[in-house]
Amino acid sequence: MKRIALITLLVSHAACADTPTITTFDVSYTDTVPVIDGTMSESAWDKALWRTMDAVILGAAPTADDFSGRYKLLWDEQAL
């Protein structure tokens, strides 16, 4: 299930890019649904790795002083 969700996410991204690049990586499973509130106070987030938001989906790439970001992913039986 996690590979299907990840492939769907990556294919939807690749469809928007001029030169599609598909990168795969493992996403940690959690049996406890974390709250998405920006605090990451649940212990499940400890096993998730930080990923950079470095893919340009539309337009020109922003400069580092304009935008930079990172995110974490987890999956359970219901969602990515």
C-alpha cells in the first residue's frame, strides 16, 4: 500500500514537471495516527526522516531567500 501511494504521489508530480524525475524512498509505517498540526509531538514522527522540498512543479525555482521547506511522511492503513 505504501508503495502504491508513493508512486501515485510521484507520478502526479512527474506529470507536472518538464523533465520528469522519479525518486523513490521508504516511508515509515505508524500504527498510531499522528495529528497533523505542525508540532510533531507524537513519538511516531521520531522515526520519519526530514525530506527537502526541492522539486519545481510549476514556473521557475524560487531562490533560497524566497522559499525553502522540508517535510516528513508517515503512512498507516488509511493514508500517507
